Amino acid sequence: EEKKAEEEKKAEEVRNVRINYIKMRNKMKKLGQLLKEKEKLTDGLHLIDFEQLKIENTTLNEKIEERNEDLLKLRKKATTTIHILTHVKEKLQFIQGENAGLKKQLSKTEEELAEHRDKLGQVKRDRDMLVNDNVKMREKMPMVGADDLLVDYEWRKAEITRLRNEVVDLKNRHHELFVWIATNTPQQPGDSKPRPQA
């Protein structure tokens, strides 16, 4: 009888184990289905995220390409600007050198003009003195040396005319150089433009 009770007890344990096994198996199936559904959902979300990232990546690449093009344009513009600036600096240096030479030439011309003015003044004084001497000589001796005095007078008159013409030419040259320098000298801030003198 004990044996029978023991067998029944064991059979009861087996039934309980089987019931637990069935319950656990059913629970495992449900959990497996839930896991598969979650994986499907996750895969779908991953696919959506991947497509979204691809779109964003394409957009960012387009923006990077645009920025690169803008950068290339700016570099080309900077290079062109540097070339132009270099050319302008070279031209400015050339003009400044040319102006320095012209200023020296103008100074020399002004000195020559002053020298010729002095000579002209001296010639005029000499002429006046000779005219006075001639008048006095004619008063004292009207006939002596009249031809020589006339020749000398004509020569001096021609010399005076020539010197006057030379002075006029030098004045004109002086004026032309002054105007050229005034129009070709780059103006610096605070500098006043020189005015041509007549």
C-alpha cells in the first residue's frame, strides 16, 4: 500500500511537471512571438532610420559641395584681387619713379628759366645803357660810327628777341610739366592737389 501511494505521488509529480512544462512551453511560444514581432518592428524602424539618414547624408553632401564651390570661387576671386593689387602697386611705383624724374626736370627747367630771366634783365640793362650811350654819342658826334652802332643795335635787338622767345618757350614747357605732374600724381589722404601756375 505504501508502494501504491508512492506511485500515485510520483504520478502526481509527473503530471504537475508535465503541466508546468506545457505552461512553460506555451509561455515560451508567446515570448518568442513577441520577440519576433519586436524584431520586425525594430527592423522596420532601422530601415526607416537608415533611409532618413541616407536622405540627410545626401543633403549634407550637396551642401558641402556647394560650400566647396563657394570656397573655390572665393579663392579664385582672392587670387585675381591679389594679381590686380600687385599690378596696381607696380604701376604706382613706376608712376612715382616717373614723377620723381619729372619733378627733377621741372626743377631744372625752373632754374634755367630763372637764369634766362636774369640774363634777359641784364641784356635789357645793357641795351638801355647802349641806347643811352648811342644817344649821347650821336649828340656829340652824329656821324662817327653810326653804321657800327646800327649793326650792333640790330644784333642786340635780334638777341633780345631770341631770348624773349626762349623765355616764352621755357615758360610754356614749365607749365606743361607742372600740369602733367598735377594730373598724374596719385593723391594721398590729406594731400592737396597742386594747381597749375600760369
